[in-house]
Amino acid sequence: MSSLILAAPFDGWLSPLDDVPDPVFAQRLLGDGLAIDPLDGTLHAPADGTVVSVHAARHAITLRLAGGVEVLMHIGLETVRLNGEGFVAHVEAGDTVAAGDRLISVDLGTVAPRVKGMITPIVITETAGHAVIERAAPGRIARGAPLLVLGSAQAESAAPAAAFAATAQATLRLPLAHGLHARPAARLAELAKSYDADVRIVPAATPNATPCRLRSPSAVMALGLRHGDALTLLASGPAAAAVIEALADLIATGMGELRPLAQQAAPTSAPAHKPAESVDTSPIAPGERLMAVTAAAGYAIGQAAWLERPEPPRTAHASGDAGAEIAHFTQALAAFRAALEQRAQDQAGSEQAAILIAHRQLLDDEDILESVGDAMTRGDSASLAWQRTMQARAATLRAAPDPHIAQRADDFIDLEWQLQWHLAGQEPPAVSLPEAAIVIARDLVPSQVAALSPAQVAGLVTAQGGPTSHVAIIAASKGIPALVAAGPRVLSIAPGTPLLLDATGATLTVDPDAATWATAQAEAARRQARKAAAQAASGLEGRTSDGLRIEVCANLGKRSEAAPAVANGAEGCGLLRTEFLFLDRASAPDEDEQTADYTAIAQALDGRPLIIRLLDIGGDKPAPYLPMAAEENPALGVRGIRVGLAQREMLVPQLRAVLRAGAGAAAGAVKVMAPMIARVEELRAVRAALDAEAAKLGVAAVPLGVMVETPAAAVMADALAAECDFLSIGTNDLTQYALAMDRGNPAVAGSIDGLDPAVLRLIGLCCEGAQSHGKWVGVCGGLASDPLAVPILIGLGVTELSAAPAMVPEIKALVRALSAQDCRGLASAVLQASSAAQVRVLATQMIEGVAQ
Ligand code: PEP
Ligand code: MG
């Protein structure tokens, strides 16, 4: 596919879309492009094409250009309100136009004073597989001058079809539940590299498309092949037949995420997280509370700040010596690789190190390197070749229907940016932020967040992004409270605006009134003082002032968290989220590996209880390497224990690993619990599997608990308690299911409140049911970390609280300050409340009356 050049349709001032004071364009919600503030009143065709539509108000026109690319030109902002007054259309839908033809005339004298501005976004609304690979520099531009160059990422990265003569090939359907995403693509590349053959892949649906090289995981990923799609593998070279056979065998195994093709669910065209259908761009009123999605929990007060991302000095003009450009690129790339390796080593074992290693591997992508090399050979500077290649990759990924893949586009943008500094032989300038900065950004890239420290920044809020992006993971690992997907309205917050960020409650309060601000400041100061006192007393036992024993434990996700949690006063682990041991790896850990992990954690807990939750995937917890179907409504689909019961090959090794770890630990210390139980039969099935494996291993079965996360489990707690050893309430899921509000959906996530009386009544029922069989109840969901909830939970009958590790000292201190009798009084009062707000008032009154 050759490049497509769009010419400036007006004389005027050119600027990036970011400068358009309308988030719909600035956010590129309609697509990428540029904007021109016109100096003349006639819009011309930027290229040859056909008119798709002229808006009834004649202020906007869409053209279809060569290759199916569509471009929208929207003259001025809010011009639709003029209903055509001052506009004359020279063409209509269906007309064929040539570059430079007149399209629409506008009477600037009449229109400009009556609208928000005349800046005209020129947006590629349909890329048809193209990406912007070059754009004119901002400033004065003459009509007809080159504005944008579009090229095809695939065409750039793949070898010409004609040049590839396959000697072996196979066509097969993809049995991978999540399609050909990053890790399976990397495994295929790895396998292909071990054969003396050149292997290409092409979607069978487009047999004439240029096959892309299997050794380039990013290009393979960009094909967007999904479960059930047919693909053709082509190979040439001495080992062509052998490599095709090996690849076909590997694909047929499902690489850990096999979903049989015969059982394929009806394909869903909607991405898992559907974008909002209408974009709210209304201005933010002072005191307004915006809702978003929690990426890293926490609380912060501060001022809005924009994180400058200085542009590296890119060199568009080549030296004219391709050899010199290639040498320069090779040198910079080596330096960048070494820098990433060093940083990964410095942070070995951390989440950030894993991301740095993944970035380092992307720099070996043969297809990317070949594409850059080709561009330099054709005469591009090293800087321009790298920029074009990486931007094209990012654009292709961003268009992927799977949000987890789309969120990886930022990694390419980040690498592009970082290597440009190496090419320039400079360091990016140090970040400077005002005090108590709450950074607002459209989106951030991983290295930006990695460079921040909690001392520098109080919190982060991004308009876009997702909770599974690398940005979210890094923010959480640094303890910086962060919200993502806050929507385009946050971008209108001026720097310096006072903000209250409650990342735990997923809200951002903008410019609160003086009273709210003073309360928040006092609250922050109180939290600080309380935290210091609680930390000092964290070694004391969890027991109420009138003697009721309440175990205060920590929720853990991996080995390295166990010892620090104990040092922080955790009396055990009330929830080990084992799915973290299964994520971000090439294959699921086997029984031995799991045994080693659980044993190490039990040892770090030194005889304290360890409750191991069976794998909980599905819903909001994607597990790329585990066999799961894409579902229209995953929160109500095959998740939690339903996955384990359907796929015994995952459940059984885990049960055996838990039993083996239990046999090696203090008696009864290791326990297991099943997530998302909704029925007694499910508990029985888990019990049977546990007993069977214990018998095979010749060890005693460990205590088995039920996670109460469905309203069904809460109301059936008595029946469940008759057959299990303990219950632990997962209030995060229990709340989303009780209130029918998706915890990952920003439109409702801000209203989800675990203190809703509906949820509290379910917890009350659960405790009653458990008590009728003498079983204990814990809480391992978010409510256990919420000081307002603690007296209510104790009053309802909960005797174990498993909190976020950082909250353990504070929760323990609070428990020690409460009397169980007062808690019971509060519990019966809140059960009669009619709203979460009322519950909060009652709980606050009680907590404030308690001396801590
Ligand atoms: C819960 O749902 O409350 C819980 C603890 O499980 P998770 O948050 O891991 O779904
Ligand atoms: Mg849960």
C-alpha cells in the first residue's frame, strides 16, 4: 500500500489537535489529525476522493480518499448551532472531487464572531489500516502544502509478498481464548527463531495481504487475530516443513489458554470495556465530584498540575549518509538497551523490573528493527525512521479491540520517546512539579510514572488509560494514589486548582468549597498523626477494648509482600490472591512451583494463618495464559470457582500444592478458600476434590472456606456454613453484585459503596448463618481496610479482618480502641438506615467518639 498525502485545505495556522479547545478533537476521540485556524474562507479538498457526507449545517464534510481512508473536516467549533448560516456547500454526498477542489465556503466575517472559534480539525476518522507517519510542523501553512502523510504499518513492516516464496504452509484456526496477543505471539517468534527457516503469517480471511514475519511479535499482535480466526503459516528455508509442523503443534496446544473451537461462544464485536457512547465534555462546576476508576488506592489533597513531557530534539533531516545514520541508530539502541537492563537490575524482583524487561525485549523485535533499517536505507534520518516505525505500531495497537492490547500502545510511544533522547545524546530534563501536585494528564507512559516519587507527587489522574495498564501497576507499586479513565472533562482543570483525590473511593473533587477543603485538610492531618501512632503500636494483638479477639491480617499477592506485612503487624494472611502468581508469565506455574510459593509464604508468616484463595480469574481479572472464553458479560460468566470446576487441570494441581504446603506448615495454619461460590453444590465439588487429593497425597485436608461474594452465598450462608470450615466475605464483589454496579465501569464505579445498607444486611445474614453452625466469618474485601466499616463489621459478627498491608496498623489500632458492645449497637442501627450516606454519618459519629 503506498503512502497517501493530504494537502492543507486552507491557508492558515496549523496546530496539533491537542490545541483544539474541544476534548472530542483534542482527545482524538474521532481520530488522529491536525487543525488549521483558517485565514481564508474556502475549504478545499486535501486529496482526490468522494464526498461521503456534507452535514446539514454545512459546517462539516467527510471525504473518502484512496484506500478507504476517510477524513472529516469540521469548520470551526460549535458552528453547528448556526444551522448553515454563513456557509455555502459546493459539493454534495456522492460527488467525486480532485485535490484542491472547492468544498465549502464560509463567510468568516459573519460566522467567526458568533462561535467559539474557527479552528478546523482535519481528522482521519477511518484509517483503513493506515497510520499518520508524517505531519507538517505547527505554524503558518499555505493551502496545498503537504499536511499529513499516511502509510500502512503492515506494509512497512512486512516483506513484500512477491519476495516471499513459501515451500511449506499450513492453514489452521486459532484455539487461543484471547487470540494472538503479546505473549503467545512472543512464544511463536521464539519457536520460529530456533529453526533455520523464514516464517510468515497471514490471516486466512485476507490471503492476498502481505504476510508478516512471525519473528516480529508486535506485527503479529497487530494482525488482531482472535479466537476461532483462521490463519496461514508460510515458511521457506531448509527447515520450512519442520517449523510449520512445530508451530502448528504449539498453536494446537492453546499455549495455556485453549478454548476448543467447537465450543466457541457467539463472537462479540464489542470490546470488553465498551467506550462510552456519548462523551460528556461539559465544564466542571466548583465542588463537583468526578468519578473514575481506581488504579492505585489512596487519599491525597493537593493542586492540579500538568506533567510536562519535554519533546526530545528529533532530527528530521538525514545526513545523507545512510551508513552513518545506521551506525548512529545502532549505537543509541545499544546504549538504550544497556540503560534498561541496568534499571531492571537495580529494581530486581519488582513490578517495574518486569516492565523494564518487557520493554527491553521489544527492542529486539526484528520487524521493528528491519523497518527502521529500511527507512534509513531509503534516506530517512535515524530519528525519523524510529519515530515513524514506533508511532505506526502504537497506532495499530491502539485500534485493537481488546483493551489489554490497546493499552500496550503506550509502551511503544514511551520507547520511541526514550530512544530519541539517546539519539540526541541528551538526558530528558528533570521533572519539576509544584508542591502537593496531583498530576492531571490525558494519559501517561510508564517511564513518566517510573520517574516520579511519592515525595514529588501526591496523586495521578488520567483522562484515559485503564486499570491494567503498566502505568497503573507502577503507580500502585510506588504507593502513589491514582485514578484512570476519568474522562475528558478532567483536562479542563486548570493548573493550581485545589483537588481532593480519593483514589480508594474512585472520586476526584474539584475546587471544593472552603469548608470541604478545611475538613479534608484536617482529615489528612488526622490520618497522618493516626498513622504514626498506629505504626508504633502495630505489634500488639487485635482485640477490642472489651476483650473480643479480632484477627487483623493482610491481603497478599506474592511472596515478597509477606515478610513486610508481618513486620507491619499482620497477624496472618486472610487472602492470598493466587492469580498474581499466574499472571505475566509464559505459562501457568506447575504444582511444584506453586507448592514452593505457598510454602515460602507460609514460612514468612511463621506459623500465622495463611488463607490461600483458589485461582480467581474472569470478570475484571484477565489471565492471558489461562483458558477462558471471551464473554459478553464476564462478571456474570465463567469466573472464580466456576473456572476451576470446569477445568480440573487447573484446580487439581493448585489443591495439591496447597495441601503440600499445608503439610509442611504448622497444623491448621494453611487454609484454602473458594472464590465466587454461589451454590452449595460448588462447595461440595471443591470439598470432594480437596479430600480426594489429600487422600492421594496421604496428608490431612486443610480447612476449606467459602468466599462470600455473591448475594446467593450471603443468603445461603447457613447452608454453606454447615459444610465449610469458615467464611470470608469479599465485599468488593459482593457490593458490585448486590448493587448491580460493575466495579470496573467508571460510569457507576463511583457510586459503588460497600456501606450501602443492602450490602450490610447481606453481611449480617452471612454472619447469622455462620454462627448457627459455629463457624467464623472474616472480611477480605475492601471494607476491611475502611475504618468506617470496621466497627460495623465487628458489630455484625465478623472476627477476622484482612486488610491491604499498608492499612494493617491503622485497622489494628482502631480495633483496639473499639468496644464490641458499642459495635453491636452501631450494627443494629445501620441495618435500619436507608442509605449509605446515613450509615456513614452513624459510623463517623461513633469513630469520632473513640479515643485512638
Ligand atoms: C472481593 O471481591 O472483595 C475480593 C476480596 O476479591 P477480589 O477483590 O480479588 O475480587
Ligand atoms: Mg472478589
